Amino acid sequence: MFSLMTKLFFAGVFISVVPLFIYQYISFEQSSKTLQLTYAKELKHKTELTTLLINQAISHRSSDLNIIAGGVGELLSLKNYKTIEKQFNNLALNKNDVNSLTLLDKEARVLIASDKSRKNISSEVRNILTTYKSSAINEVYLSELVTNNDEAYIYMIKKMIDYDYFLVIEINIKNIDLLLSNFDDEVNGDKAIYIIDKNNNIIISSDKTKKIMASFTDIDKLNSQNELDDRIFHFKDFENEDVIASYDEISKFGFSEALGWKIIASIPISVINKDVSKSLAINKKVSILIVIITFLILTLLSRNIVKSIQKVVDVANKISSGDYSARVEDKNTTTEFNTLLIALNSMADKIQNRTNKLEEQKLLLENLAHYDTLTQIPNRVLFKDRIEQAIAKAKRHKNKFALFYIDLDEFKHINDSFGHDMGDEILKVIVLRINTVLRKEDTFARLGGDEFTIILEELQDINSITVIADKIIDTIKKPIDINGNVFKVSTSIGISIYPKDATDKSNLIKYSDIAMYKAKSMGKDNYQFYSEDMSNYSYNRIKMKQSLDFALENNEFEVYYQPQINAKTNELSGMEALIRWNHPEDGYIAPLDFLPLAEEIGMIIEIDQWVMKTAMKQMLIWNEQGYNPVILSLNLSIKHLQHENFVSMLKSNLEETGCKPEWIELEVTESHIMSNYEESIAKLKEINKLGIRISMDDFGTGYSSLSHLKLLPIDKLKIDKSFVNDIPEDEEDVAIIKAIIALCKSLDLTVLAEGVETDKQSGFLVENGCSYIQGYLYGKPQSNKDFERNFLKS
Ligand SMILES: Nc1nc2c(ncn2[C@@H]2O[C@@H]3COP(=O)(O)O[C@H]4[C@@H](O)[C@H](n5cnc6c(=O)[nH]c(N)nc65)O[C@@H]4COP(=O)(O)O[C@H]3[C@H]2O)c(=O)[nH]1
């Protein structure tokens, strides 16, 4: 993996350097070729010039020889040898290339010489002369080249026909005018010029370091394939160096044919290339400058891009790590980058908005998950979490805390009677009130319905718990006014203490719940601290549940009958059937101790049915026996009454037992009827139609209004024992009882007082218009046999 910077750098190198290299190479090659051709043409010119010079020199010497020969002939005839010698000397002196001028006889003896010291001729000249004499040439003869000590000579011979003498001019090739200077120009230069003989040996060279006559081996190999232009070749010279060369042949001029020389001018390609390099030096510098500028621009550009990308990456990283407020602030000059930045920022905006919404929804969900929607206090879930925290905290600091389990008494009836909306409003008021009693650090939660919990942490002493419990009870107890309806709500509180009662969540809750039940069973508006005995109580409940399942099968239930007396006449006006449970192990169990449980576990209908049938059968028996038990009053649980088949069950019971409907009176409690008023009315009317009477039990404890009562198909009201207990002393109760009696009168209802134990109570009731009495004063609930004996037979 390469960074963007590295990639851009290498791309820059590739883009800028490679084309420049190619360009440099091509321009070098091109320039080299052009220069080679230019040089070649120059070389060609040089060879042509040299050829011309040599030809001219030879031609001039030849003319000189002819002229001298003419002059010498005359002087010889005058025997003026001195003048001949003088002429010889003049020529030798004036012409650089003329080394000597000699007159020889036919035996090749020196007759006259420009150089007096010369008495004999060299063997080479003698041989030339011999060759000349044997040939048929009478014109000027040109010899082959003769070399001697780095010098090269040619000899020109002219026969003096009249005398059989020979004139010989020795020409030093190298001393030919201009040729020398022409050659000298190139000495020490890069160019070289050579004269080679017909055997390709160098006769003369501008470069003295190159041996004269050294073999110029490859000259014959110059052929068309090496030919760049007319007589211009590219080849390797005798030192194996690449050269460009041009040549010319001296043989093309007149008699010089005999020479067969070639003039070669050459220049090494390396020299040309040096020139090319020189001329391209500026080009190179410009290229290097371009490369440097390109690098600089690319570096700046890539830095700029990388910097911008880095900003984008930084922001993207921040966003990915949860910082949705991160934005790219800087504007970039690049359009594409600006587009990217705008897109990224808008993406971040969207993510932030979405995250905010999610957060809000999360909070809402958390709220819904942890808070009670009605009262806005913690719900069961949050309560469980808080109690765990409280346990951990108390454990750490070795503290204790209290757990309150609060249940509103009879709240279900309020709910049922006035509807859930009203119930909800009451709950809200109660929650507000409890909150005023609590400190901020206390957790107040609603577990559901009318059940609440409070965790009281950092307790100073046990007294503070009772103070708060009392305050809660008192504040709830105060009348609650909802839209003109005034309610009085009582409450039961169970309290468990950490770590005294339990150190774990579930036991603390369980024990506070048990304590709450205990509080409930002890009467209203009360609190109870948990104790181990209470656990036994709840254990007993579980045991009782199991026992109830078998009680019917095992015939453990019995129906007792309590007389109802017309106190005015002292006659039996009826009786109430009351269930009794004779537990095989625990003995007698009071109805209020097991009936709520039976209702809870759904057994109440079965039990009621059994009581109903048993009592109906008993009525038939007593009627058949000729007794007059008058009316059988049967208790009815609300669940039983609300059962959709209740009326048909009632009918079939009547049919099954043979009991007449007019013998029967069904007792429904005031609160039960009011809890489901509409449905109850319909059902009670159906029952009424069967000819069965209906009485309202526990009257005064519910919330029925006059208008409700008027519409109900009831025959009798039963004044609750709680109002009877303290009469005639309690003025309030007296007033209530009087009001109920007056109400019955006005609605044309029979009125019966329950729980009458004393003559005083009975006397007061009769005196005030309530002659029907039920109570221990006249008889406790008793077995059928006892009842028959005590009230039917007598
Ligand atoms: N201290 C005292 N008590 C008196 C006096 N006179 C009557 N009582 C008691 O008052 C209760 C009257 O019955 P209730 O109000 O219908 O109240 C009944 C009734 O609501 C319910 N219940 C009893 N048997 C049945 C039944 O078979 N089915 C249903 N659904 N409920 C029943 O259980 C409640 C309690 O029944 P019990 O314990 O039998 O208690 C009976 C009776 O024994 C008195 O002078 N002093």
C-alpha cells in the first residue's frame, strides 16, 4: 500500500521525466544525424579541395619540368651548366614541395643537381628511372610514392631526348603548398585527413600520432550500405572508432592516375556527439528546470490534495467514532473537493439529525420502558434496577434501607364503580401527595394497578420509617375531590428492611408484599413491618390454596344458617346461608379467610354453586317437612353474578333441587353492583323476573347514589354491621342508619340490620323503623340441624 503522496510523486516522475528523456534522446539522435551530415559535407569539401591542391601541385610541377627541360636543352647546347644549376636552385628554393632537381645521364649519374652535395641518386630513383626507360612514355613521368624517414616523395622524370639525359624532380608531398596548411589546420583538431595510396596505406596524415603507412584496412569495405551520402561513409577507422568520413580519388585528374591515391577526411562520431551535447546543453538545462518545476507543482498539488483528503478523513473518522457534530470547515479551491466536502457535511448533518431523533426516541422508549405512563414515576422495571442499586450501595456503605409495598384498599371498587378514567385521576392525586412526603433520593415506583413501592435509603433510625409510613397513610386518607366526586381512599403498607429481613431483591419485595397483606388483614389505613411469622402466614395461604382444591371433593364444606328475625313480632323472617369450612387438619376456617383466596384462584363459582344447591335442597326438605323457613338468603360473589351463564345456572339449580324461586333471596354487595352497574342491572332484572328477590348487602360501605338505587330491581337493603356496632352511642352511625331507613321507606324497600348483638341495638333499630334483624342477639349461624331445632321446630 502506497500513500497518495507517494503515488502522485511517482506519477509525476513518470509523467515528467520519461517524456523528457525520450525527447532528449530523440533530439540528440536527430541533432547528431544532422550534425554528422553537416560535418560530412564539410569533410567532402575538404577532400575535394585537397585533391584539387595535389592535382594542381603535380600539374604545376609537370609544367615546370617541361619549361625547365626546354631551357636546359638550350643551355646544354651552350654548355652553360652554371645557369642550369642556378635555374635548378631557383626552382628548389622557390617551391616548397620541390625537394631537389637533378639532371641525370642515361646511366643515372648526377650531372647537375639543385643540391650540390648530391653526387649520387638513391637506389629508389635509379629503379624508377629504369622503369621509366623501359616504358614507352616520353611525356613527364610520375613515379610511385617513395617514403623515407617519415617523408614521402614522388619523382617526376622528363627525358631530354636530344641528349639522352633525364630531368628528375623530387617532390615532397607533404610540402605541397596549401595542402600542408590544409592539413595543419586539422592537426590537433578532432577532424583528421589522410592521403592513402592505392594499397590503402596512409601516405600522409594530419594527425602525426598516426603512423604514416599504417594500414587503413577497411577502406575497401566501404560500400553502399555504409554510404550516408555521395562519398560519405560511416565506418570504424583503424583504431576501431566510429567515424564519419568522406574520400576523393586523385586518380581522376590527368596523369595522376598512376598515383591511385585517395584523400580521406574523417571525424569521430563521438566528437560530433560532443558538439551535439554542447548544443543541447541548454536544452538539458531547460528539461531539468521543467522536471524541477513539475516536481514542485506536483508536490504542492499533491500536498494540497492530501491535506484536503486528510481533513475529509479526519472528519469521517470523527463521525465514525460518534462525533456527529464534526464538519469540514475549510473551502477548497478544487470544485470536486468542494462537492465532496458539501456532500460529507450534508451526510454528517443527516446522520446528526437521525442520531438526535434516535436519541430522542431512545429517551422516549427508555422513559416508556422505565416510567409509568400515567403517573410518570418509575415503573416495575426501573424499580427493580433501583432496588439492586440500593442493595449494592447499602452493602458498600454498610447501610440499611426500607422497602414499602403500598396497596390501596378497595381501589378496584372505585375503578369498577366510577370507571378507569376516574380511578386514574385518583391515582395521579395520590402519587402527587406521596411525592410531597418523600425526599429526592427516595425511589417511588408504581408496580401496576394500585400497587406502589418506595425505597427509603440512608435511614437515620427506624422511627423515620414509621413517620414516613404515617405521613403516607394520612396524606392518602384525605378526601380526594375529582370533578365534584369526593373519594376517601385508605391504604395498606408492608415494610421490609435491608439487611435485617433480607439481603436480596426478590425476598425484600416478597416480604414487603407479605407485610402489606398482613396490614390489609389487620384493617385499613395501617402499616406493618415484616416479621418471620408473616412468612408463615403466606405459607399458610399457599397451603390453603392446595387444600381448597380438595375441600369440595372431601365434603369439608358445610352450610350454616343464620336466622333473620322480625323483631316486632319475634318471628322468623328468613335465614342467611353462610359457608363453613371444616379443615381436616386446621379445623374451622372462617369464610373471609378462604373466600377471597377462592375468588383469586377461580374456585368461588364452584363453591357458590355448591352452597346454593345445598341450601336449596335444604329448603325443599324443610318445606316438604312442613316447616316454614320463609326466605333463604344466599350470598353471591361478583364473579358468580357476572358469569355469562349465571341465570341459566340459577334456573337449572331451581329445577334440579325443586326449590321455588319465591323462597330465594340473592344477596349482592353494594360495591359489587356499583362496580359494574349497567351489566348488573340487566342481570338483576333477569333474576327478578324469575321471581327471586334481591337484597343489597353491606349497604353504606359502597358509593351508591339515590338515582342508582331507584333503578335497581332490589327488594331489601342490609345495613352493614359497622354502622350497627356503636349505636345508639355513635351519633354519626345513628344518623347514617336513620338515613338508610328513611331511604328504604321512600323507595319502598325492606330494611334489615346485620350484626345486631345487643337489645340496645335491636331496640334502637326497631324504634327507628328497622324491624328485621340479623345478629348474634337472635342466633349465630348454625348447622341445618341446629337451625331446624332452634328455629323451625319451635
Ligand atoms: N360479630 C358478629 N358477626 C355476625 C353477627 N351476625 C352475623 N355475623 C356475621 O356477619 C356475617 C354476615 O354475612 P355477610 O355480611 O354476608 O358476610 C359474609 C359473606 O359476604 C361471605 N360469605 C359467607 N358465606 C358465603 C357463601 O356461601 N358465598 C359467598 N359468596 N360469600 C359468603 O363471608 C362473609 C362472612 O361470613 P361469616 O363469617 O359467616 O359472617 C357472617 C356472620 O357470621 C353478629 O352479631 N356479630
